[in-house]
Amino acid sequence: MAASTDPAEVPVLGPGQTYATVTDRVSGVVLTKDTPKGWLIGFGIAFLIVMLMLFSLTVLFAKGVGVWGLNNTVAWGFAIVNFVWWVGIGHAGTLISAILLLFRQEWRNSINRFAEAMTIFAVANAGLFPIIHTGRPWLAYWLLPYPSMFQLWPQFRSPLLWDVFAISTYVTISLLFWYVGLIPDFATLRDMADNKTVRRIYGIFALGWRGAARHWAQYSRAALLLAALATPLVVSVHSVVSFDFAVSSVPGWHTTFLPPYFVSGAIYSGFAMVVTLAIPIRKFYHMEDFITDRHLENMAKIMLATGLIVFYAYIMEVFFAWYSGNHYEKFMIYNRMTGPYAPYYWALIFFNGIMIQLLWFKKVRRNIPLLFVIAIGVNIGMWLERFIIVVTSLHREYLPSTWAFYAGTFWDWSLYIGTIGFFVALIFLFLRVLPMINMFEMKELVHHLSHKGEEH
Amino acid sequence: MSQIFHPSLNLIAKAMVLGVTLLLVVGSIVSYIFVRSPYMRGTTIAREQPVFFSHEHHVGELGLDCRYCHVNVERSGFAGVPSTDICMGCHSQVWADSPAIAPIKESMDENKPIAWNRVNNVPDYAFFNHSIHINKGIPCKECHGRVDKMGWTRKAQPLSMEWCLNCHRNRQDHLVPREEVFNMQYELPKDPAEREALQAALVEKYHVDIHQFNVTDCSVCHR
Amino acid sequence: MDEKRLNISELRKRLAEKTGKKYWRSFNEIADTSEFREFLEQEFPAGAAYLDDPTGLTRRTFLKIMGASMALAGLTACTATNPEKIVPYVEAPEELIPGEPLFYASAFPMAGYGMGVIVETHEGRPTKIEGNINHPASLGATNVFAQASILNLYDPDRTRQPERKGLMKTWSDFVTELGSAQKDWGDGEGVRLLTGTVTSPTLASQIQAFLQKYPAAKWHQYEPAGRDSARAGAQMAFGDFADTVYHFDKADVVLSLDADFLTSGPASVRYAKDFMKRRRVADKPENQVEMNRLYAVEANLTNTGIMADHRLPIRAVDVETFARSLAQKLGLDVAGGDPAKFGAWLDAVAEDLQAHKGASIVIPGDEQDPVVHALAHAINQALGNIGSTVSIIEPVEAEPMVQMDSFAALVEDMNAGAVKALFIIGGNPVFSAPVDIPFKDALKKVDFSVYMGSLLDETAVETLWYIPRSHYLETWGDIRAFDGTVTIMQPMIEPLHQSKSEYELLAALLDEPDATSHDIVKGYWQENAGDDDFDKWWRVTLHQGSVDGSEAKEMAATASVAAVASPYNTINDEMEIAFRPSPSLWDGRYANNGWLQEVPNSVTKLVWDNAALMAPAQAERLNLNDGDLIVLNYFDHSVEAPVLVLPGHADNAITVHLGYGRKVIGNVGRDVGFNAYAIRTSRKPWQDTGVILTYTGKTYELARTQDHHLMEGRTLVVSGTLEEYKQNPEFVQEETEYEKISMYPEFSYRGNAWGMTVDLSACIGCNACVVACQAENNIPVVGKMEVMRSREMHWMRIDRYFIGDMDNPDVVYQPVMCQQCEGAPCEVVCPAAATVHSREGLNDMVYNRCIGTRYCENNCPYKVRHFNFFQYVDVDEPTLQLMRNPNVTVRSRGVMEKCTYCVQRINAARITAKKEDRPIRDGEVKTACQAACPADAIVFGNIVDEGSQVAKLKASPLNYELLGELNVKPRTTYLARLKNPNPKLSEEV
Amino acid sequence: MSESIYGLIARFDTPEAVVEATRRAREAGYRKMEAYSPFPIEELTEILDFKPKIQYLVFIGGVLGALTGFALQYYASVISYPLIIGGRPFNSWPAFIVVEFELTILFAGLAAVFGMLGLNGFPHPYHPVFNAKDFKLVSRDKFFLVIESSDPRFDAERTRSFLESLNPEEVTEVQP
């Protein structure tokens, strides 16, 4: 089936799937007693990297942010780059579950669950950075509006404060959304499990769900509304992140088209990450029937679309610089292309602009290994993009006397890699204890398909 | 299929949901009050001192003027703790050989200053200036309370930023005539109208800047 | 404090725990741990003098605990639960008001000459040096050395007590041993005294007394960076020693013969003041603006050269030829000139000088050969300047001598074994002696050698006895300024350690070991004040900071042309090596001063290092680049040095700064840079040709605070010529005109509006402001590594840009500190409201609210915010706590900091004014940088008060905003830089 | 005994069957009944003629959020402690929009989730229907229709035979 040529022919669901089979396959992964070897090894490695992250954090708190490569000219570095990168990745999940739900895209059903999980883990990482990058992280709570004895409040004109609200709202809503989606599946696990304790545990989370028609009615309505709320939220979050830069006066940051540019970039990197995860997972758990080539192809198409928008933004950036006639803007672009960080810039253009063009070809979209490589490339490219925006804009600003250079130190890198390990570790845990695919939506899908008169 | 939870859990579960919510609300209210409580602000503790010194006796009973010991309070930002020779000024005659005076004598003889325990302490990054407050008619007791009623001296006010601001934003309500600043017994006129008139007059007289639309400049105290 | 003496065996034990340190240094380090703290905690150090002194000396007895508790204004709030000790005085000194600073007049001594200063003290702790407006050498301003001298006082590396061969001793031990030694001195044969330049009347009289007591004893003087050439030059020209004083306020045309008179030498501050009187135009009405004109001939690019309207970069050795050519042009009968070589330039200068007879100055550099001085005298005489713009005065020194010869003679005798007792006061000769004078080895031949210095240094470890020298703020004394004016120096604080003053050492030599500096100095003046009411005289003199009528008399002198008729040096075309005193460390005496190590060299922007400076063309020829390690080989002595390419440096010449490469010194100065003394000879101490240079292939990392030196075509420093300005006064405005639109309505600020102007025509880049700011605002030193990571903390920096021709560029300075923007971009982005505006228009930085997102720093177009990436401030070292300005919070790790317009001074003034029910007067608030500036380039005040000077300057057509197009409305504005080139040479500018 | 039971439950294999059954039961006049399924089936809602109310809560939540957002910022920067920030007016409302928006979404979202849980009476760990035979299959692949004994038309015998007539896989009693 994966070899079929016409995308329409490729179903969003493997043949011979019934309510029962769907349920058993998915819940089986969770409820099985013997944990797969591969899982143990993978998790072990990820765990070691988490230890590295904790070590790096300890050093950071003990010595101060000076252990990073920052200086008085380039006052933001890896921390903010990683922050934006992770937040970007954190966009696919909610997007898939919310927007695609509104558009009633059936193919979303099998990927939304772990896309959402990915979102939450990514945003968790993202949220870490703005806090630890401050000079006195133990005072970060000052950014929350509470009636303090200083009678002081946070400064609501600052984009960083907008971030605080945007990110925390996003985390909350995503978590709830995820949990709501999980409730019926918790019930399934509760009912499928043989071990009493396991049933109890899932039972608690299931809140006593019993699939009553009236409940389903409230439930679906609520889910729809949540999706309707989450959609603008997704857009707003990365727009706000982009304000951190757009609102400032730094040449290279101070641009009005940053929000759309950032949002599409976020979706772009988000889908890249979903693909990066989906391909190995479906292979490892033999989920090809649920995550079919159709899914991968659709995601590839979205990557292509958003990738093109991002590439367009790069071109526009150059155009504006030239068109504005502003000396500082022009110099900024010139410096990006020819300055000390030029290699990064051109690498970025290659990954996010050139390489992506391959996805025009169905052959490429259908070539799973190649697709995987491209997705990885996009992840790298998007990190480079943030690095270029943050560092090259700052390091040569208005007064030449203050120009300086920036390079990440060991502690910068260890923390970045550490968060990746943290992310992967969480994904592994998720795969083990929660249904990676939304079972009731899959059954709904089976139901719909049966009505379309396709498979059985 | 058999039940995995006991019927009573229906109620308990709901109760727990309610409880948690309640806990959050009550908790925040309590902590709001607690941090501002006299206990946390240390206004309850009368701090022991190396010398048995009682303001109650010296100010209340003997009626000494604040400036007799806190010499520079009108001139300096720093009110100043009396140097040993000031104590000895009287106590070389009065109570000269009472055990209570012993530590002072010792300090004089050994040329070792007395290490008093700070009672009113503002953080190092908050710069307070006594002289300007005194000169503009803010009475001592406004911040230090009725020291003439204190044995061991006690912190009288929270000395929190909130507290500072509240006074700075309603300056006129705290003014007394310059000559009454050191008078512990002085009371403003009971009648609000009279009182307002008086303080309005003082605002004029001492050129107190009260037109500042609530903006309180940080650098006045923090620098 | 004998009872505080360390038990050596116990020390050794602790030493065992300490590793990797020179054993005898560790003594002091360990010593300063517990014992020293204890010592500080007492109100009166045991054995402290003058407890009962009638002149109210008790005020100087300081109070560590209260002092520190006020100084230690850190960022840690004290909750009610941790009680803090508060400690009053035992006997309150009458004039001291705790919490209020006191100011005392004294003088800052350097290389024998004094500069009048006013010292700010808090609870008896000197914290800040200001200039003394009544003193001829200061006129209210100071220089970088005076500003930094406060740190030397509190330097934790200072030795705590006398030492004998590395063992801790006491003064009394020394006196006993001295006594027994003196027994067989007889008439003083073989007893020698080695000092730096001495102008102190008291010390001089003591030395005379000593020489009378021991007629066969000899007194030698040696200043490594001294003024021998000036002395010899005067001798040559006038037949006798004489000093020269220049009156730049009267000069229309000035020619500098390799003289950095604006920033170097005992009179530089005064000269800068006078010179700028004739150069600032912004404060004059547009129709009657006029400027003096400065020509500079020099090899190294100096601040004076940068100020010059025309600069001719030639090797220092060629300056004599130039001077001769000029003399010939002016019709003097001298040989050896080569007018053709200098062409139109020379003609123009000569013409200009002739056109301003009696109103011009030709000033030779102290580092030039004597003959150049003699020539300059002759030229000034020919121009009729002597008597008008140049005064020849009787020598200020007590005993003028050509010091190099005297020093050489001493070492000869030492080697001959003819010296049995040697007393060295200051100077560190072991380190600073020329290579061809083997002082160190000779010292081994002296049985009884005593060295008095402020640190355990290269000399201290070679001598038998080492006596710590009291800092000038710790002892009484007197000293003369460049024009002879005497200042009586009064101590501000009890000696922190068991140190002694040179007066007390001399007294000991005169069998009065217990005499105190106070008795000695006061005693001397009691006899020589010549005033019947001495006590009044004493009080008045101390108060005004100078002795009336003590300036040196002018002498009638005629310079002999014959003396300079024939060439003195034979000039060849080999590569030149020039030795110059470091603008930061001078001759090395300030090497342990972190502030001076980290203050960027105003021209090279180099910190924590010296380098071999050379012209770009030369570097190109030799294919060398910044940081390449080369070996300088000069008369079979060699030293390894990193290259630094300096545009504007003369070709075929290398300049190195003295004073670096210290080996035996405190923790700060050890192994910083290379030691140029290693190739310096007494024959040609300043410059000579014949240095050979070889590239080692290695490179060395140099830390510079500015890595990019061009303006990239941006309108940062607006400059023009006097002519342009006269023709079109609006040219600056036209250049800096921008459309300004805002989404929000204009905010209306109330009351005083603080603002500042910086006159770019006046700034000489001397760095006094930078260090003054550092001292006033408790700004930490971060060290070379952090500077290399661009993390320096100076609240104000002096940007320096090169314009035009690399071989002789136009150089501009631009001091940049927080611009206090009314529409501050930093404030808008701070999420914690830690930086906000005050109603008076200050951009307040609230350290204790800052959580350190560093967003403000990114959004500051001027990049004047500085972040505490680590805990930079040393909050443990007790002495350093005493130094802190108690009115400025000490910042902790993780917070942002920046220039505050010295808000603590504004607040103090506001409170005083309010108490007196009056507005703050113009000039009542002076920022630290403004007060220190010798060029009066910085003016601060209330811009809404039309009467104020700053308001007037802001009205000048030369006034413009830096990066005005950003519409951030900075309160600090700049006055465009004007030069006054000679039309005949103008194509050069 | 009929009083002692919670109701009767019929198991069906397909969604179509349960939908049909529910319709018939509705027509037969039964009201106190509930259908159970592994996934939402819209027809059931219509047949049971049930109107979700959640949207009102969400709307209220949203409005509250918006108001809180602005009130908070206005109070903080105009009333409680006005500060001069870069010369901007105290009430720089354009800058306040973002936080206001985020809070709107947050409150609305919370209302949606907790509203849904509340209206569905969760948490509700114990329910008689769990006593029914094979009811655990409801979350796998089976469909159920329960007619409660509290329904006025309920009668153990007749209701059972009625359910049987809907050709279920099985009809059993549900213990309370």
C-alpha cells in the first residue's frame, strides 16, 4: 500500500482495522508487561543527557550567567536562541489538533496525540530558558503580578512580560487540551487493563468516564471550542515571541513582518520535528497502519508550504534593508552575508530555503529516509535562523566602538544538548505510559470510513 | 464488570476538587496578611541591648530631648547613635557607680565602642535621610513610635517599601509644626477641618512637594 | 600593634596549606586574614599616635565596623531576624557628622611634584579625590593618577609591617639595629641616601641636617621617568638649573616638540586647563569665536598630538633635526638643520610662530634630549616668548642634579664596595634601573641596605630591611608643585598598617626614631612660616591647601644659542626604539593598581598590557600584525614584546611603555606586560636608533576595549574646522537633522531637568573622568580575561575613531556614558520595571529590582549598560570595603548597572537646597567625570534653567544628539569637534 | 426486585444498531435512559434531544478574562504605582492588548475544560452502570443502551422484552 502512486489511493488507515483492533493495538503498547529493549536503551541514553543538563544548570547557578559566552554587546545568546527554537517546535501539536480539527482533517487523528505531547515537552524546555537566563533567576517570580510589599508590579509594556503571559497561557491550554483528549482513552486503558492497581491508576485519571451520549455531546462541543481558542493562541504565542525582537530598536530585529515570519517558521520547525519523531516511532512500534505514508506526505506538503513562506521572509528581509535605504539596516544584512557569521547565514539559507525545494517532488515526499534527513535538516536550519537573528543583529550594532563577538561556551552547548535529551526522555516516558494514538478518534475515523463505504 | 472505586468516592472526589480550589484562595489571602504581620516585620520584638538603656526613662520620665543624644539628626542623613562620651556626660555623676552603667564606663576606659543592636534597619540599598524628614516637619514618632513608652527599644513601623510609599504619597497628612517634631506628646488637632488647615499651611510653609501625581522617583531612595 | 605580631612557626604551618605562592608574600596574605581583621575592628589601632592632638586629629581615627556597615551597601536586605551591630564612637570628634562627608585639602605627590587636591572622607575614610580649585597645578581638576591613588591606599597587597630578610619585624626592631649600625658610621663615609626627586622643604631640610651630621655621606636622586633632559637642557641654555613654566592661556600658536604636555608631566592638568581656555568655542558668541593653533611633532601618537591641528609624525630622534631646521628658519645661527626635509610644513609653522611673536610657545618633551630643550629655549627667546608665555623660574627641586649621572656614580661606588649603608626611599630602583647600571648586583655588596616603599617589590626583597611607606593620605608632609607652590599634606586616616613616612625614616637617621610626621612637618614650618600667629597660619594654610607666596621666583635668564650651535646627536636611518612612561602605570609605580591597569590606554585602547607600537606601513613591510610576538634587540639586550599597529605612529620607529612586566609585586600587577627597562640604557634613556626586531612566530592575546576603529560612515562624531563654522554656524545642525515622529504624545517632565553636554573639541582623552567615575560609583575591576570577553564595567568609556590617512590620521575622542534618554528604549523593555525615569529626567537604574534579563542592554543603542556576569565586586577584603562610597549601592552578581549622572550627588544637593528652602544652584551638582575633567569638556546642570551653563551650551549651534535619528531624546548631547588648521596646510586636514 | 435494580442494559455491536435502538426507545416514550459508545455519535445527541450548555460558560470566561486583563494592567500602571517608562503615557493601552488577549484565551479555555467536567458531573468514579456485564467493552468496541428503573414507564418485564425486540447482543440487569 505504501507503494501506491496516487495520494488519494493511500488511505489514512491501514486495511482491516476495526474498533477492536485499533483499541487493542494501541492500548497494547501501554499495557504490555515487558518493556521493549529498544525503549530501555533509548531512554537510558536520554537519561544520561538529562544528567548533563542538570550538571550544566548547577554550574550556571553556582557561578552565574558569566559561564556562558555572553558579553555587554551580545547580551542574549544560546538561551534565547534555544527558547525561540523550542517554542517554535511547540507549535505543531496544538496546530494539528486545533486547526486541523476545525478543518476536519481526518488524517490528523493518528498524529495529534504525540504531536501534542511533543508540544508540551518542547514548551516545557522553552519555558526553562527565559528563567535561567536571567542574572538572578531566584527572583523571576517578580514577573508575576501579585500584591507585593514593594507595591511594585511588573512592567506591562515589556515584550518579555508578554512572553510570560503568552507562554504560561499556552502551556496551560495545551496541557488541558491534551488531558481532555486523553480522558476517554484513560477510560479505555482502565477497562482494558487486567491488573487492578493499573486500572485504579488510569481510573483516577479517567474521572469515571463511561462514554455516555450526553457526556460525549458536552465533550465534543468543549473540544471544538478549545480548538477554536487554541488556534488564535498558537498564532499569538509566536507573534509575541517575535515581539521580543520586533519591538526593540536593534537593526535586524526592528521589523514589522517578524510575527508572520516567526509563526510560519514555528509551524515549519514544528512539523519537521513531528516528522522526525513519527518516522522512527511508527517503525519501532509497527504503526504503519495508523501513521501511513499519506500522513507523512501531508506533513511534507505543509513543511514545503511554510518553508516557502520562511524563505520568502528571508528574501524580504534583504529587500527591506535595501529599500529602507537605512544605513544600519543595510549594514546589518551586509554583515550577515559577509561578516564573521556568514557561514551560519548561508547554511541557514541552504537548509531552510534550498533543500526544502526537494519536497516539490512526490518521489521525495514518499522517500521516507530522505524525508527524515530533510526534517532533521530543517530542525538545524531553524536553530541557525534564530542564532542569526539574535547574534548577528546584536554583535555589530549602532556604535562601531562597541562591536564584539559571541561564541557559545561548553556550558552553552551542554545546556542546549541537555534540553534535547530531556525532551527525548519525556517522549520515551510518554510512549510507555500513555496511548500514543488517540484511540477514540481513530474509532470515530473507522466509523466515518465505513460510512464512506471504503475499508470494510 | 466490577467496580474499582467505592461509591463514597464520588462525594470525596468532588469534595477534594472543591478543597484544593479553596486552599489556593485561602492560602494566598493568608500569606498576603502574614508577610505584613507585626511578627514578620519584627515590630513585636523589643531587642535586648548591651547596656540596660530605657527610652521610657530618659525621654518619658526625664524628658530628655531626642537631640541630646542623637546629636546630628537635624544635620545628617544618619541620626547617629550617641558616642560613649555623651552617656558619660551625665553618668560620670548620675548613677556613676550603678552596675547598669558599668558597660559604658568600660567602653570609656578601654576605648572600645559599645556594640548596640540595630533596631530600625532598612536594607543597604535603601538610602534614608533623617535630616530632610526632620526639617520638613515629620515627627520622630511617625516612624519610631512613642519611644517614651518603650523600655527596650522596639521597631514601631514595618519599614517596608509599601509603608514608605504610603507616607510619601500623602505627605501632607503626616506633617506637624517644625517645633513639635521632637515632641512625643504632641497631638494634631482632633477636628479634621482644623487639622487639614494646619497641614495645608505647613505644606506651604515648608515647600513640601505634593503635586507629583503618585510618581515616586526610585532614585530618591535607591541608587 | 606588637601583640598582633604573627607567630612565625604558626605561619609556616598555615603556609603548608597554601601552595604556589612566593613564601614571603604569603606571610602578608595570611597575616591579613584574622589578625588584620581584628586590627581593623578596633577603633584605635594599638600604638596609634596623636590621640590627644589639639588640632582635632581624632577625626582621622576611623571606625571599621560602622564604616564597613555603611560602605557595604550590598544588595542583600536585612530581615528583622538578623540583627546588625551598630557601633558609635567612644569620643565623637567635634567636626565629624556621621553620614555626612568631610572634605580636606592636601596634595597628591607624583615623581616629586605635587598637585593640590580635596579629599572626601566618610567617617574618617578617604573615599574620593577631587581637584583643589585654589591650587595652580589643579585649578579644580585632577588626572587619572590622582583619581586612582585612593585605591593604592586601600590596596590589600600593601605590606603590614617592616620586614628583615622576609621575616616580620617592627619599627623598634629596625631602630635598634639602625642604632648599632650607626655607631661605626663616623663622618658618614660610605653612607648613602637614594631618593626620587625631592621638592619637599621639610624632607630637604632633614636631608641637609643628615648631611651635616655625616659630612661624608652622599645624597643621590633617581627618577626612572624623570626630567633630566629639562634640567640638562636648562643648564645648557642658561648655564644653570632652572625650571620652565608655560602660559598656554596666553599663547595663540603652540608647537610641541614631542611633548605630551596635555596629559603627561607635573603641570599637565594646569596646562590642559589653560590650553582649553583658548580652544573652546561653544561657550562664545558665534561672531567672536577664535581658537589657538597647535602643531605637534612626535613619533608616538599622543593625546597632545591628537589635539593638534597639524601633526608631523617623525622619529623622536629626528625631532632635534626639526628643531634645528626651525631655528634656522627663524634666523638662529645653528647648524645641523635640514629644512628641505620638512618642506611646507616647517615653513608654515615658522611663519605662524613669527606672526605670533610673544604669543606663541615652543615646548619640548621631557623625554627629548637636553639639546632639544636648549634649542626650544633659544627659539622661545628669539620669538620673544620668554617673559610673556614662557617663564624661567628658579628650580623647584631642593637639589637639582642630573639624576642619571648621580645614580650611575652611586652604583659605581657600591660595586667598588665603598658603600656600607644605603637608604632607599621609594622608586624601586632594582626594577627601574637601566640595564647598563647593574644596581641589583651592586646592592649585594652593601651590608646595611634599607628600602622604604609602599609594596614589597623587586627592591624590597633585595635589601636587608624593608620599611612599609605610608600612603600620602596617611601621613603629614609637604611638597611643591610644578611652579614651586608648596602644599602641606595632611593625613585623612590613621596608617592602616605599621607603615612609616620618609620624614620619620629621616628622623630615625637623625636619632629621633619616635618623632612623628606631624611633629616634624609642623616643626619645620613653625620655624619657616615666617608668621607670628603661627596657629592661624597653620589652620589657614591647611585649609586652602597651599602656602602663600611659596611659588618659585622668576629668574632673568638668556638662552645661549652658541651652546646649541652644533648638532648633538648623529642621526642615522636605523630603526628607532623610544621609551615612554606608561600613561597608566607611569614608571611602574602604579602597577598594582587595578583601576589603572584596566583603564584603557586612550590611544590604543589596550588594557592590562603594554606593546611595541609601530606604524601600519612598517608593520606591513615587516609583515607583522597585532599580537605578533617579536624580540626587540638593542645593544645585546633583548625583550619579547607583542606588536600593536598604531595608525599615526612615525615610520621606522617603535615606542614601548615603561612600567610593565613587574615580577615582585602584589597580586594585581605581577607579570602584566613586558619589562621595557630590560633594554633601556642610561646612555640614551629615552630614544635611540639601532633596535633590531625579529619575529618569534608566536602570538599573544592583547585585550582592548575597542576592537573596531572606524566610524563606518556613520554620523557619530561631527567635526569641522573653525573656518567652516564661521562661514556656516549651522553646519552641525544641517548634518544632524532628522524627522522625529512618535506614536505616543510627548511626556512632560517637571521640575529640574538634568542634562549634560560633552565638548568634543575639548576632550583630550586623558581618562581622568573614567577613573573618577570608577572611584565615585564603586565600579569593580574585571581583569584581562573578562575584558577580552567584552565585559568591562566602566560606566563611561572614551570612544576613539580614526579618520582618513592611516599614516597620519585625524583622531577623534567621544566620551560615552548613559545618555539619559527621555524616551529611553531600555525602560520600555524591562519586564521588572527595574529601570525607569525620574521626574527630573534621570534614567534611574534600580539595582535591587533588577533580575538581569539584559534586555535593556540589547535595546540600548549606545551600549552603555554593563552587566555583572559574575560577582565582580570583592565584598570580603576588609580594606576595600573601607574604600567604597557609602552613598552608592555595591552591585552584586546578576544585575545591570550604568551611569546615573551621579544621582547620589544630585540627591545630596537637593536635600541641602530643600533644607535651605532654595532651588539647586547651577554648578552646585558636579558629576564625578565633570569635576575631574582638566579640559572642562563635560558640563552638567539643569537644562530648564536658562541661566545654567549647560542650557547655554545646548543652545549652541554646535550642539547635537548622538544617533539623533532614533528619536530617543538623549539628555546628554555633544558639541561638535572643531579644529583650527592653518589655511596654508589645510589640504592636510 | 424491579425496584432494587438501577436499570436494564442492552449491548449492541454497531453504532447503527444502538442509534436505531435509542430512537425506538425514545419513540416508545422512555426518557430516563442513556446510550453509551466508544466514540461520540452525533445522532444519539439529537435523538436524546440534548443541548450542550458549555459555550455560554466559555463566553463568560472570555469576557471575564478580557476585563481582568485590562483592569489588572490599568490598576498596576496607572493607579497603584505609575512609573515613567521611556516617556510613555501611564495608560499605554496599545501595549496592554497582548496580555489582555492572552488572559481572554486563558480564562475561556479554563471555562471550557472545567465547565465540561462540571456539567458532566466529573469526577464520578463510581457509577452503577459499571456493574453491568461486559460494560468495560464500551470503551473498546461495544455500544450500550440503558433504561433506568426510575423511568415512570419502566417495568422490569415489559422493558426487557422491549429491549430484546431491538435485537441487541444481550440484555442484562444493572445493579445499583
